[in-house]
Amino acid sequence: MSDQESSTSASQTEGEVDGEMDEEMESEGQRNGPVPSLSNFSSSLRAVIRIKQKYQAMKKRRQELALGLGGAGTLTGAPLRTSPKIFTFDGDPLSTYSTYSTHSTLSSAAPQRKKKRRRKRVMFPNRGGRRAPPKQEQSRAKYCLYLLFAIVFIQVYNAIENLDDHVLRYDLEGLEKTLRREVFGQQGAVEGLLSHLKDYLSTYVHNKPLVVSVHGPSGVGKSHLGRLLAGHFRSVVGETLVLQYYVLHHCPQEADALQCARDLSALISEMVERAEEEEKIPLFIFDEAEHMHDEILDALQHLMATKQSNEYLNAIYLFLSNLGHAHITKHMLHNSSSISTASGRHSNLVKELTPILRNTLEKLHSLWTEADLLPLGLLEKGHVMECFLDEMTREGFYPDHTNIERLAGEITYYPEVGGHEYSQTGCKQVVAKVNLL
């Protein structure tokens, strides 16, 4: 039996049930007849209840009839609504058809459950529309850091340039050439002095003044070194910012030492104030410092104290004396044979004599404790000949080598030690002997 025939029979059955329900309701209405007016409300309520009960009974009967028709159709061959048949070429066609028809019958009877639909993952294409990963935002503070580095670099570069400009103002290269040309036999001491000056003059602000004390025997070039320094600084900072103080000339009497100390303090204060206004560093040279009185040394130590104001800290003090000359002479005569080069002799001289000289000078006055000591060694015969050549050239004499050797031979020397012949008076007698020519 086909699906169309089964649907037709079901619709006929439902029409018959509806017709019977209508007929029963009409017959019930005719049977009841008119109701007295006083009991209209109660009778209407009873009628509604009966109609509802009959409707539920008919509905139940109709459902039982529909179920009965479905079971009878299965047994007697009544047509049922089945799922569409699926035909495949696997196995026996008849068995396959019967299996799928039975499965469809059972599945139609059992309630179907809704299958949960799995959410598919969204896949992006490999090319073209591929989604780019999110980029990490760079902090703007990084640019501020770069700017800070640039500012610090510019500041350091400008500071270095300013240091170079400050050193160039004093023309230390020209001073070095002059000292190497004019000072004989003291190349190690010259290098040490220039090193102190370069370190100090590389900046304008200091926490203490530069104090250098040059020591050596008579005639080794202490006063000559002081005159060369004074002349060079006068040319670069001016005449008013350089002081050459000779104790035996400015304060020969010990009774005037206190007044000399006051005058010297007033003069130095005036010079440092002027130098502060001009942003320059003054130079104070004290020759023959072994003759300085204690009052003058006390005044100078007070001016060089670190508790002073800034203008007093920006100054150079150079002391020239023969204090400790006996230690220098002894060291040179005993160690010249062991060291061959001049630079080696001077470095050894500074290394071994500095503690001895400082111990000796501190007993004389506490001023020397803050000074950088620079010893000058003895001059050899070759250095004395260079002094004669330079002096004769200055005076306009013909530099005859034979005449120079004769004059140098008239100088008194220590006994030869290790192939070195040191002069006892250095170049002190050179000027007097040249003047006799």
C-alpha cells in the first residue's frame, strides 16, 4: 500500500470522528432542551464541563484509534510512512532493501535526538588573506632614552673641547720646546714638571692649588728654569698674573719677616682676585726658598689651605731651593754606574729620593707636606759644554769647539764614576768665564 493511500485513510478517519463529535453535541443540545432562566448560569457551567470531558474522551479515543491503525497496518500490510529507501551495490539488493526498510521503521517509531553540531575551526588561507600576528607596541620612552644619550655625548664632547681650549691658552707645547732647548741635562725633571702642569691646567676649577718644589745642588738650572717659566707665563696670562719673589731681595732682614709676610699675602690676594675675574691661573715663583723665614712660610701655607675660597685654589706655586742637595749628590755618585740612560737615572732619583727629601723638609716646615717634590740631578761635562755654547752664542762669540772644551776643562768636577764626570758647580761659572773672553 502506498503513502498516498495511507494518508487518505487517516484523513477519512479524522473526519468521521469530528462528525460524530458534532452530532453528539447537537443531540445533547436537543435532549436537554431549554433551561429555566433561573438556572442559566449553573446549567451553562455543567454543559461546559460535560463538553470538555467528552472532548477529552474523544481525543483519547482518536489517539488510540490512530495507534491501532498503525499497528494493524504493520501486521496486515497497511501502508506506513517510511523514510526514503537507499540503494547500494554492496551485498544482496533484496537484503539491503529489507534491512534499510526495517531500520527506517524503527527509527520512525523512536524519537530522534538532535545531534550537537561541532563548531568548525576557522582556518585562514595560507596565502593572500593570512591574518598578521599582532605587533607589540614600542614604548615611547625609548626615544627619550636615545635623546638623553645624545645630550650626554654632546656635553662630554663639549667638555673635552673646552679642556683642550683651556690647555691651548697656556701653550704648553711651546713651553715644552723652550725647556728642552734651554735646560740642559734635566730632561727627566722637565717631563715631570710638564706633566704636573698639563694635569692641573686641563681644567679651571680645582680643589687645591698646584704646589711644586724643585730641589737640586747649586748650578744645575733651578733659577734658569724659574726664569723660563716666568717669561712663558707672562706671555700667555699677562705681566700682572706672574710673581717672581726673591727672598734675599724682597725681605733680606729677618726682623722684617712679619711685615714681609703681610705684604706678600696682600699681593697674592690681589693677584688671585684679578685672575678670577679674567678666568686665568696665576703663577707664583719663590726662588732661594731655603732662605725664607717661618712667618712667610706660615702665610703661604694659610693661602694654600683647601678651606680658602675658589680663587685661592686656582693658582700655581713653584718653590726653588737647594734643600736636600747633599742627598741628591750622594745618590748620583753612588748609583750612576748601575743606570745607563738619563731617563732611568732621573726616575730612580725621584723614586728613591722623594721619601728622604720629604722627611727632611717636613722637619723644617709643614708647608712641604703638600708640595710635589721634583729633584734635579748633577750635570755632566757634556752638559757644561752645552752651557758654554749657548752663552757664547748669546754674547756673539764664535762657537769654537776647541775653545769650548778649554773653558769646560776649567770647571771643577767630581771623580769619574761609571764613565760619568759630574760638575761640582754645574753651569754656575759659565757666565763669568764667557764674560772674561
